[in-house]
Amino acid sequence: MWSYKFGNPILCSSFDGHTIAFGCESGWIFLFDRDGLLWSKKLIGTYYRGPFNDVNVTAVDVCDGYVAVGTDFVDGKVYLFDLNGKEIWRRQRISILSCWERPDDVKFIRISDEGLAVVSGFMSDRVSIFSFDGEEIYREDFSDFVTCMDFDSILAVGTNDKSMIVHPRKKEFEFKSKGVEVVDDWAVFFNDGGLLCTLGWSIRAESPIVSANSDYVAFASLNRVNLCDLNGKIVKTFKFKNVVFDLMLLNDSAVIATSDGVYINDEKVYSGRVYMICDYGVLVGDERSLNYLELW
């Protein structure tokens, strides 16, 4: 367990079962393990000259021994670090508009065994996959804004108009997505009206929060959590006094956060409001000061 006070508000975070990464305003990156801080680093924008070099870290992912980071338009870069904080490579992301150019906002980053997927853009977005050597091996430009992305054996994205698998083979769905969870070679897209699974089923739900693994899909809607098998059949339901605001599937159970505490299935394991569920425990506090509590 550990506690840490951040000098700048947290903008993004990621965890992989061993480490937790945070990206903050003013270019700061932090990497923790279950015992505390491993390293921190401040990124300085290099695209513009002069005083406009204080970047924001807008996307981060930690997985398989790497930390991937994306910055906003002051810098507009994708960085890849190892778990010791050593920079492996960086890549500039640029939007060209008529006779001028502007660094992109990097919106989403995901690492998988296939490489590093990135969503960035300005007036519209593009999706790229980089190898771990930094080579861009796939790119697609959209005339729309990407609202969500996830990456495993497939790369799935949602836009304001539709949901799609874009790599390795493209497949589109008439479903406007706000979020997506990819597991191996299938995905669950979700929006304020429900969820759609690429395994061939959909369920209506009000503003669902979704978590999936290789055996189940769990979704929270208001004060209820449903656990579905991969055929879309609801096999368990848990009902709570308060609205669920975070959810994570373990191998054979669900971790559920409400305003009065944290539950594993319907058994309370912690009393009090939490900031976020992560592997093996919860983060308590706010975007400037966090306590990590190991609960399972």
C-alpha cells in the first residue's frame, strides 16, 4: 500500500496487474508498482519555440514491459518507454491543413502483443499501429472524431457515427460508440443506450459501464450489475443501494464500486468512496492525492 501527492492534476491512467501509470498536466508521467513510486518524468514540448512548451499527458498505457504516452497539441508526440523509464522512441503526430500544420492531440493509446495503437488528430482523427521498433505498420484516416479505441488481436474503434473493427480486417456496425472493450479477437461496444458484442448479440441498458474477459461480459447500469456469458445470456445479477460508478471483472467475480464502498460480487470489502478500481485493490482520493489499498 502507498500514498502519493501529485503536483498536477491526473488526466489519464492505466494498470496491467503489476504497475500503474499516470499522466498529468504539465507533462508529468508517474509509474508505480504495488509498493510505491518506481519513477517519474517530465516531458517538455519541442515542437514550438518559446514559452509554449508545457505539455499535457493526454493518453497513457502500461502493458507487457512498456509504458506508452501521448501528449496534447503543444507537443503532439507518442513516446514509448521501458519499465525503467528509458525512452525507446518518440514519433511526431501532425495534421496538415491547407498551407499550415499543427501538432495533433493524442487521444488514445493501447499496447498489445501486436504493437502500439494510437488515435490522434485535430479537425478529424487517424488511427495508427506502430511496431515496438517504431515503424508505422498500419494507418487509417477518418473524416470523423474517434470516440473510443481498444486493441488486442484486433483493433476496434468507435466514432460519432458507427463502430468498427479496422484491423486486421475491416467490419462495420451501425452502432454509435462511447466506449469499447476488446478481448482477444472480439469486442463489446457500448453507448448511453446499451451494448453490442461482435459475437452476435446486443442488450439495452442505460449508460452502461462495461468490463469483459475471455469468459464473461459484465455491465453496470444505475444500481445494478449483470454478468453475461459469451452468448449474451445474463447468468448473475447484483443489485445495490447506490449507483455503480466503476466495475472490473476478475477471473470468476466482479469488483464493483459505489458511493458507499467496494464489493466483490455482493460482498462488501471496503467502506467509503474510491477514486478507481485497479488490479489487486483500489485508489482512494482525487486527481491530486491518491492512496493505494490492496484489497484482494
